[in-house]
Amino acid sequence: MHSLNSMLCLLAIAPSGCHYHRVRLGVDKYAGLRAEVTDVFAASKARYGYRRIKVELKTGVSEKVIRRIMAEDGLVAHASGRRRYGSYEGETTPAPGNLVNRDFTAEHPNEKWLTDVTEIKASDGKVYLSPMIDCHDGKIVAYTAEFNPNAGLTNRMLEKAVAALPEGARPLVHSDRGCHYRWPDGWGSWNVSA
């Protein structure tokens, strides 16, 4: 077996000429790798990108080569459609007139309250926070936190907020009318304007 360089010297061919003719003949030096990349990509159900495919193949080929092979073969990874948290499940009842009209200020305490459910990513999963905020000073009147967003989360928060109200105060409560505020066991029994 002779090396390529010794064969080129023996035949008196320049290395550049050899490479030129190789390209013209369509010799693919990554033909074997191309097949492996396609197999791993198919096995991943089109989810793996070039970095993950490189890890799976455990070859000394650079990510750049794998990226080029994938581009040439039209292998495009599809990102999983991660569903973000959203409380909207369609309108069940028409909303009353917008009483707040995007004016989130108040001259006196306990005049206007705002609430919403927020998803917080933590190291051990997701936590859902439901605060009640006074528009007068931005103070949190009451809050609850749980691992699931449900009517119980918002109901307990509202119970805490109502318990903190001074005698005779009747704040206007504004929410985004998410499903946890509109469930039958939700705020409907509270007769609160959303």
C-alpha cells in the first residue's frame, strides 16, 4: 500500500491536479459520515441539531463539517413546540366595560387592586404565584404560590386579600379574566368585577 504523496511523485502529478479531478469526479470524502448523520437525524425524529448529532456520532469531525452535511442534505432540526403557560381558554361570558381603562394608579389605598397568575421557573420545577397588588403604592396586599395554576390558588389569595381589608373598603379588582378567575368554583361566588 502506497501513500497518496508517493503515488503522486511516482506518476508526476501535482497534488492540486489530483484534488481537482477528485472533485470533478464527484468523490465525496464524507460519504460514510453523511450516511451516519442521516441515520442519527432520522432516529431522533428530526429533533437533533448538528451539536447533538456530533455527540451521538463520537467522531473527530468538527461541528462545522456536520453542519455543512446537514445543510447540503436539507436536514433541519425541528424545535419542540414547548407550550408556554397561558390562562386563556376562550371567553365564556362577555366582559363588563373596562372600568380601569389602563389607568393603574389610585389616589387612596384599597381603591384599585390588580391581580394575575405568574409562572416562575425554579430548579425543582415551575411555581405559580398569584399576588394582589394595590395600585396606590404597589404594595402586595396578599399572595399565594403553588405548583399548579388553578382556581384554588386564586381563591385563597382573594380570601387573604379580603381578610386584610379595612372596614367599609370596596376596591375595584382588575384581572386578565384568565380561566382560574372564571371557573365555576372560582371567583364567580365572590361577585367581584374583573
